[in-house]
Amino acid sequence: MRFLSQSLVIAALALAAGGVLAVAPTPFTAPAMAQSGARNAGAEQFVGIQAQRALTILSQHRGDVASEKRLFHAFIDQVADVPRITYFVLGKYSRSISPPQQREFASVFREYASNVYESRLNEYHGETLKVTGSVARSPTDVIVQTLVSGGKLDQPVAVSWRVIAEGGGWRVVDVQVDGVWLAITQQQDFVSTIDNAGGNVQVLIDQLKRQVAKDDAA
Amino acid sequence: MRWVLIGLAGLTAAACGPVAAQAAAPGPAPAAPVVVADPSAAVYDPWERANRGLYSFNDGLDRAILRPAALGYKRALPRPVRTGVRNVLNNIAEPNVAMNDLLQGRVVLSSQSAARFVINSTVGIAGIFDVARPIGLPAHYADFGQTLGRWGVPPGPYLFVPVFGPSDLRDGAGRIVDGFASILSLHDLHVTTPYRVGISVVDGVDSRLALDSTIEQIKHTATDPYATERSAYLQNRRSMMINSKQAVDQLPSFDAPPAASAPRSGGHRSGSN
């Protein structure tokens, strides 16, 4: 029963709170010789800079919940590739979803994901993050490996960040802790829900809406 | 116990073919990376209907007994005492870790684990204090399911076992072997059966407590908690058995969704499409 430690929370947290300051993305540089399996310095630098920013902000305390939430949304747009993640988590159903449903899903998924991460913002206890390496699937698709330590962690925890380069900058698309990728897990959750509704995406959308309404009321 | 036997039988049937094939041709890793376009292709859950039944049964059991017991345990004992209890339980399991490290050919890790056992059992007073960690011998984990995985045994069908939680045929079988290993090492320490049962109960309660925030988080946020736990379990176990290069090659593409297949006609069928 050792899978899924509290570290899952911390990874999401680091991603979530990472850039309450809006920043220009690190310029994307793909060396000509970069290939699958090689390290990618640009991607490592991007994760290192964003993580440092995240930890700086996490260690400060703000009173104003509403402005924190606004800054948080701005950050997500800056550092994470929200459209790509939104498309990915629908799995095979991203092919068949209608454009109006797609817009509806994108809107509710954003609220849902923000609520999940926001609820964890206060779980930071001074952990620090160090980039330890990277493995490239391609010059524009890189897994950056980091080690999170300190705070309330007994032992350092390995956290990997999947970053994709497009249009001149890197963006985070997934985070892995204890071998578990958050976006992949999210996809399997959503696809299973739609499968069990006989392929009706609206059932998932409605369920997420209820969830968001409940969280906002709480 | 019946689950375990079913697991063993199934494992033998399901796994022998592929294992034999892999064992016969170890060789270097294939040059072309295997790209699994759909991560849920890695989810093999042919008994989903039964598993979901056991899952909801377990949920009731958890709300009525398991979780209250875990929270009661937390209230009854201060954190340092619980840490000491956890250390003792981990120390009892340490010989099994060392054995499995060895079976996996990880000699350095195995000797670290053996050293931890000797130091913590003596200087650490029967394992209450983890004195080995601060001197550069951090704890690590190994079990027989993991060993089987590293030998090339595929996970087989996913299993949800009440009280124990997510598993699969391979890991279920591994758990029995781990159980026997634990009985043997406790036997050597002349621990009588009632105490062994007591140790298992405390182990279960403490494990449930350690997972409490994760379980509550999943129950609160997942649209399908069963599928989410299954996904997390299978990914976590898989990550223990392959190296990082393989793991990276086998990730799904973020831009090409898997081909649409027919949705379920209703009810719970397999999640492996």
C-alpha cells in the first residue's frame, strides 16, 4: 500500500501554485542534434525557473482569496498547455466530441482542475525542488526529472514534468509522482466515466458541473 | 484466501506463455521504441464487473470499520509513537525486502537492506527507531510482485481485493509469497499466532491511515474513483519494473488521440479500450 504518497499532492501543488506571477515563457531552443533519449537543456531550464518561482510564491502568504484565484488562473495559462491537456484528457472521445460540447467541456474542466489544485495550495511546507536531468522523446517533447525534498518529506521524492515546445516556448502538459502521471490518470478517469455512460460525453460534463457547483458553494 | 488462490491459478495460466518467451530471448532492448498510443491500453480489467462489486463492498466496509479504525488509531496514539510502530512494521518486512532485492539481482540494495535490518534491530531497539537512515542507509521498498515483474511476468488481469485494495494477478500472487516470508521471519522470532494477527491488524490500520488523504482526495475529485485508483495503481507498479528510457518511450502522444472504438452498450464492461 505504498503507492500514492502525499507527494502526489505536492507535485500538483508545485504545478498549480507555480507561477502566480505571470512570466514570459523561456525561449525554446532545440539543438539540431537533439534526439530521443538525449537530455534537453532548454526544457530543464524552463522547469527549473518555473519551479523556483513556484516555491518562492508558495512560501509567501496572501490574505485575499479572490485575487489569489485570479493570479492562479493566469499562471495556469502561462505555464501549462491548457488546450492540449483539455484535448488529451478526453482520450478517444476527443475525436467524436461536437464543437459546442468541446467548448462546454473546456470551460468546466478548467474550473474543475483549478478547484482541485487550489484546495492543495496550503499543503506546502517549505519543500525545495532540484532539476536532476531530462529524457527527450523528441526535440519538442521532453520529460524533465526533478527531486523534491525538505518540508515534511522524510525522503526526497522524484517528480517528473512532461513539457512540450510549441510556438516559441515550453509548456507543462503532465506531472508524474510515484510513477503516476496526473493527466494520464485524469484521462482514464474521464474515459471510464464516458464509457459507462454508453459514450455520452454530456454525462461527464454534467457531472463536472455539479462537482464545480458543490466546490464553489463549499 | 480464495482470491489469492484464484490469483495464483490465473497467473500461472495467463503468464506462463509470455514469460517463457521473454526468458528465452533476453538480449538487448529492441531498437524501435514500443509506442503505446493509448495509455488505457495498459489497463487490462476483464473482471471489471466483479471488481466494481468488490470495490463498492469495500467502500461500505471502509466507511463502517476501516476508516473509523484508522482515525481512532490516529487519535489514540501521538505521532512519535505511530512512527515507532511503523518503523517496527517496516523492520519486520526488511528481510523480505533484502531477499527480493537479491532475487532482482540488486546486490548493493540488498546489502543495504540487510544492514538496515541488523542496525535497526539492535541499535534501533527492535526496529522502533530508524537509526540506519541518517547514516546513509535510506529505506527502499521491494516485494515479490515487483520481483516477478522484473523477471518479465506481466501483471495479468486487474484485481480489486477488499481490505487490501488495488492489485493484479501477479501482485496478488506476490503478496502471498510476501505473507509466507513474513510468517517465517516472525516464526524465527518466536512470535505466536495471536501476536502475528495483531501485527497484521496494526499494519492494516496504519497503512489505511497513511493513505487517508489520498483516498479522500480521489473520492472527492474523481468522476470515477474506481478507474482512477486502478489507473494510479497500475502506473505506479509499472514504473517499478521498467527503466526510465522505456517508460518515456511508452508514453502516449499528446496530439494523436487513440482511435475511437465503440462505447459500451451499458453497464460496466472493460476499461481496456
